[in-house]
Amino acid sequence: MAKISPLMVLPPVLFAAFAVLAYVGMFREDPQGLPSTRVGQPAPEITTLPLPGYAPFSPEMFQSGEVTLVNFWASWCPPCRLEHPKLLEMQADGIPIIGVNIRDRENTASQYLAQDGNPFIAVPFDPAGRTSIDWGVTAPPETFIVDRDGTVLFRFAGPLVGTDYEQRFVPALNSALAE
């Protein structure tokens, strides 16, 4: 009888394990969503250091009685540039947006807003990314919907464009605005 090497058994076992994980993953409730420990909690603090030349953030902005968006962005981020027209459109519709500039340089962030327009009511400047860590941001852009009393309602990772935006973010925003 021939002896079977463990190295011959390993590839089929690894493939079977991967197939089981993939199968289970297909049936998750929301395979596109990233869990956020902030949803349902009071909005974390935001740095009060503004991008020079732009309005600072103040905690009272979350107590204004309005639904507010908190958008984490950077001038070096191509998806942030892709979503920028949508942010300008939301601003024109009267939706207050706080734009937290993360891991960026002052001059490039300022130039970006000067050239492409500023959709934000406040532009906190967070070059070390401390605020983004407190909010659980994985990478820009990420946008949070904060309700009228300062509670985080929804987290959207990625640019505010496309079908994912239309199918998940827009209904969440409309629901928050209707309350």
C-alpha cells in the first residue's frame, strides 16, 4: 500500500476550507456593509482645529436640530474628488456637511477647496488622523449621517456615487430627514 504524503492532502483541504468560507460569506445579511460601533451612539468628538481659512467645527453643530453629514476626505484621495460634485449638490439642497480633512497637507487641501468649491459648513483639519480613528474610519471617503440630537445613524464607506450610494445612502438620508 502506498503511503500518502501530507503535502498531497493539504491543497484539497485548503480549497475545501476556502469554499466553505466563501459559501457562508455569500449569505451574510449585508455583504457590502462595514460594521460600525458608532451607529446608534453619540457622535464622537471632532478636532476643533480648522483648516486655515475655513470655518472651525464646534460641538454645538450636532445640537442644531438638523440632520448633519460628517464627511472624511483628503485632497490626495481620487474617490473623494469623484464624490465632490455630489457634496456640492447636497450643500445646495441645504444639507449641512462637516468635512473632516484627514492625513493631508494644509496647502493642498486649501487649494483643492478653492478650486473645486467648498461644500462644508466647517472644515476640521486632522493631519494625524486622530479624529478618523475615533470615528472608526478605515479610509477616505467615509460619510456619517448624524441625527438632530447628535446620534450617529448611518455610516457609508466609499464615494457618494453609483448604485451602492443610491440604494443604501440615499434611503438612509431620506429616512433621517423625514424624522
